[in-house]
Amino acid sequence: MDEFKIKFRGVRGSYPVAHKDFLKYGGNTACIEIHVGGHLIILDAGTGLISLGNELMQKYIESGTTITDRTPVKCSILLSHIHLDHIQGFPFFRPSHLASTRMSLLGGVNYNETLEQELAKLLFSKSFPLDLGDIAADLKIMDLNETNYVIFKFGEMPKIIRVNDLKEGDYDENDVVITCYKSYAHPQNGVFVYRISYKNKTLVYATDKESYPGGDKKLVKFAKNCDLLIHDSQYSTEDYLSIYVPKQGYGHSTFEMALECKQQVGAKKLVFFHYDPSYNDEKLDLLAEEYASSDAIFSYEGLELNLL
């Protein structure tokens, strides 16, 4: 299916916000829904994942009159890292509690434990009524590293292939191909930056990373000439350089850093993402007046883009 559609479900960083002054841009934490090549790929599992799960559950119920004739939910979630604001929606993702659901959860950690072991401890065994093993869905948790290609063929769940093991014919232009690299510009354990490619269109997801003087050369090379760059923009320059509570070293970028990256990459469009939870609608409107343009837009819950 020729589609590459993106919908922003949660655009906030650090923690969710529920207040009337945050309605325009939204208060949910990081989650982006992507329908590409017949697959549902979800970037991060912050609280924005919950509304997506509710909608998928409703579509599942409406797809048939009985369990046997309903269309199962199939999806894959890519985690940039396992800080709480990027995973806290997962236990409340309703399709995961259906036995018919097929899910893949991909990401990586640097510890001596697997992603599955880390998530079981962080989200379930000590902080949720269920254990990770109690989830009814057909759930496959896959560890990633920088040597991996993730290949999505139509009608199939993702397959991981090491770059040294790639052979001619392993993928073609009809497949969705994802690559990643680990940026250590975010404490404590770094963050995965993802590149999603389909039909000669590319999306790069670079959240929770701080820039460097002169730009991040590794990111520039990785994202070169992408069609859409989604870039961390947590702080205003004023807050980042504050003499009272400076944000340098916190692992997040400013709006100016995101713009500089866009220019160095040659990205066709930039989306500012992962706003500080203290930035209400008025604050973000003021920042938008300064930084927004036709090819540099501010994300908000419900924003939809199409790359095809």
C-alpha cells in the first residue's frame, strides 16, 4: 500500500500535562503514529500511545461482530530509549490485552539485561497490576543495535538483519527499511535516532538529543537530505543558557539547534518536537512566531503529514 502518513499523538517531554493552558499543542508525552507501506509503526510509547490504542480498539470492535471475524491489530513500536516519558503509555495500550493482537517492540539498552527484562522491571512487576508476561497479545520484544537493519515486508512482521549479513534481494523499494544509531548526547544511556525509508522518501526521528557547537556531525551524516526531520526542541535558548538554572547537559536541544541541524542536513521539512512541560500554549505561540515557517513547523497533538 503506497502510503507514508504521520500523525503526532504526543509531543511533550519529561512528563504529561493536563491543564487548560496546554490544549492547543497537547500535554501527552512522546508518541508518533506512522502508516507506511501497509504497516503501522509507532515511534515511542509515551502517554500519547493511549489514545491511539483506544482508537485501534474501537476499529477492531467495529471490524466484525465476533472475535473470529474481526481484523486483528498489528503494529510495531520503536523505542528511542527507556526513560519514563517514552514508555509510560505502554501498559495502557489496550490492543496489547487482546490475544489476537500481533506486536513487535524494538529498542536497545546498554546494560547487562535485555530490553524485555528492563521493561518488565520498570513498567510492570513493581508498578502495575500485571506482569509483562501476562500481556495477552502475541508480543515479540527485539533488541536493536547500530549494526541492524529492520525490514518490513508487506503483510509480515519486522525482521532484523545485521548489516554484514545483508544479501541482494533481502529488501527492495516496496519494503520499509529502518536503520538507527545510538547518540550519547542524552543521559544516562543515550538514545536511538531512527531513519525510516520507503519509496525514496525518508523520515528521521531525533528526539532527546542535545546538539554540539557547530552541529552534530554524526546526525548530519545519518539524516542527510531526508524529507522530514523530527528534532528535539525542548528549550528556548534563553532557558538553555539561563544563569540561574542552565539546561546544558540535560540532553535536549533548543529550537535554534534544531533549525541549524535542518540546514546542515538539507532536510526538506523540520518538525519541532518534545517541548518542555512548563511551556504552555502562550509560550509556544511566542516561540512559533520566532521560529516557525513553511518548512519548519511546530508539532501538536493531531498534526498529520503525508510524505507520498
